[in-house]
Amino acid sequence: RYIKESGYIQKVLQNRYTNTLLLSTILIQGVVGIYQFLRGTSLGVYLLGESEISSGMVGSSFIDIQGELFLRSYGTFPHPNVLAGWYLFTILLTLFLYSKSKKKDFLLTTVISSILLIFTFSRVSLLLLLLISLIYIFKERKLFSFSSLLYYRFLNIFNGGDNSLSDRVELIKVNIGILKENILLGTG
């Protein structure tokens, strides 16, 4: 209520640095993430919080596309799903800011976030992006196209190319065994 009465939203929209700040943070994460995806290893900016990762390494999130391993985009976040959630947040924020200001700069930021979100290969986030896009497009009655990468990511759920479910079941079994062995003192 206070925010509405004080005109805080209007002040943020009138500030020319709002979109610049959003766009620059998105691009920094995007550059780091695309580097990770293309090179298959971390960039080395551990001071900024980047995880030490490489494709195929135990504990890292990678995707197998036609027999070739690709590291999912982490940015400087601890997991690709966290980066994907951050991109979704920026997409929703910039769509909201665009609806209030009608500044096309916010749409550009939304499009860039959407493109960079693809490199995280986060199924839930990609599905939410599709849902957000459909809602927005239906509202605006505009044409819609979608990347074949997204189609591939969802297709491998059904053709046996994805083993994340079996991996999770196996991890639960291992965790139960560890819990049984260390019931009193734990593992630290």
C-alpha cells in the first residue's frame, strides 16, 4: 500500500538506470554461462561465487546431446536451476516494468533473459517460460515461435535419454544406507 501511495514504482520507472542495471547483470551472468556451456568448464571467477565445475564431473549438471556432453549454464550461481529461476524473475520483473512504462528497453531485456534461460536446460523453468510466453502472447495477440533446443530437452524425458529420475532414486537408496550407518552421530 505504501509503495502505491508514495509513487515508488513510478520513480523506479523514471530512473533511466533501472533497465541498464538489469541488462548488465543479465549479460554478465549470460557471458559466464555461455562460456561454461561452450567450453564445458568454469570460467574461473570463483571470487564472484562461480562453482568449480566441468562437464562430466561428478556433481556437475550437464546434458548429453547426441553423445556429446554439455555443461549446463551456471553463471555465478551454485546450480543451473537457480540461475534459471533468477532469469525467470528478471523476465517477470521486466514484463511488469514494461506494462507500467511501455519502454521498449524492458522488452529487449526480457528477450535476452529468455534466450539465456535456454542454456540452463532447466525443464521447469523452460516450461514456465513457455507458459509466461503463451499468456503474454495471448494477451498481446502476437505470433509465437520456440527453439528446437527446448523441444529436445523435453523429448528426452520420454525416449529414455534422460536418467535424472533413476539417478534420484539411486541417491535416495544411498542416503538411506548412510542414515542407517550414522543414525546417532550423523556424517557432518
